[in-house]
Amino acid sequence: MTAEAPRGYAKGRAKRREILGQAMALFGEAGYRGASLRVIATRCGISHTGLLHHFPTKEALLLAVLAHRDDVDDEWLSLGGTSGVDRLRRFVELAALNSARRGIVELFSVVSTEATAADHPAHAYFVRRYENSVAGAQLAYGQACQEGALRAGIAPDAAGRQLIALMDGLQVQWLLSDCATDMAGVLRAHIEAQLTVEF
């Protein structure tokens, strides 16, 4: 009996990961409002009730999918050095990582647009996410400025906001160009032009 509990727990975690993966794909394809829990359950080979055992509401599933993406991105951004230039380099590396995650990029692009509506279940999530993303980019530029690595006339607060806007715009262009847009390359060239040091 004790041997069964860990195996059952591992099986439950594996099914939960599968549900998150299928939900991520369907939310990216159809948007949050167009996605159906029944379709996600069918794709996972479980009943609708079985899916609700893991995620009791569609909103809970969406927020779990978004939190999973954030966990991956936060871990990625936390790697490497802590200088302003190092932090800016991590944004370029994140863009390169995203070029291998079409489903996640689609999900983010579709759901973030839907979530501009105040009644969307992920509205508050995206408000916080953008506040945090912009603050992180502004911190990187502020540090680069203090280190003497930022060109004269570039305001860290404005540059941070512009960097996040550029990243999101590049993601849309990348999706529409069937992944032909070089997101990391464009982002790297943009940041390099703002720095006085080798990037």
C-alpha cells in the first residue's frame, strides 16, 4: 500500500502536467473564451469529471497554465550575472527560448489580448505581469546606467517599457511570419544600439 501511494501521486502529477500542456495548446489555438474543458479532457483521454478533479474550474486551469509559464520564465531570467548588461542579455536569451515554444507564445499573445477586458479571469494576472515585466526591464536599464554602460540620453524607465513592448510586438510578428522573424536578433540589435559596452 505504501508503494502504491507514491506511484499514484506521480501518476497524478504526470496527468496534471499533460492537462496543462493540452490546455496551453488549446488556449493558444482558440483563446480562453473559445476553449472547452470537455475538449481538453478528451485530448487527455479522461472524462470531464476527471479533469475537474485536477482543476475545478476553467479559470483555475487558465491561471495554472499562466503560472507554469511564469515559473519557466522566472527561472530563465534569474540565471546568469546580476549586472544591468547581464540582465538585459537574459531578455535576449528569453526571446531565443521563446522561438522554440510556439504554443506558449500563441497562448500568451491570444490570452493577454483577451484579458484587456476587465471581466476576463486573467485580467488582474496580466496587469501584475506587465507591471513586473516593465519593472524588471527598468531595473536592468537602471543598473546599466549606473554602471556607465548605457548611452547618454536614454532614460531607463522609458527604455524598460519600450523593451517589453518590443518583445511582445516581435512575438506577434514571429507568429504571423510562421516563425521566420528573428526575435532574439532584433532584440539584441536594439539593446546593442543603446549600450556603450560590448553586448
